[in-house]
Amino acid sequence: MRYPRVLGVKVMQHLEAIDHISYVRYASIYREFQELGEFISEINSLETRVPRDVKQPELFRKM
């Protein structure tokens, strides 16, 4: 059945637009992240894909 996959992708698209932290948390479960590197890669790609809303806190501070 294809509908659950389509629904999961739609949820991720909406979360990505409204709350980056919730997006990463949901994506980690939906896409079954197994290693820390997968989280870091997703966060890094999120920063380049979506302009950060001024009201959204940074996920990590750059030193």
C-alpha cells in the first residue's frame, strides 16, 4: 500500500516548513536513523534547504 508512505512524506514537508526541530525528530523515526551522522547530515542539509525563520532557534551554535 502506497498511502502511508505518501502521508509520511507530506508530514515531513509540513514540519520542515513550520518547525525544524520537530521535523528532524519525525524524520529520524520515519526514516529510521541508526547513527548520529544521519542526524547531523539531515540538520546540515536542512540548513541549506530551508531559510531559517527568525522565530526558529538555531539547532546548533557554530563556534
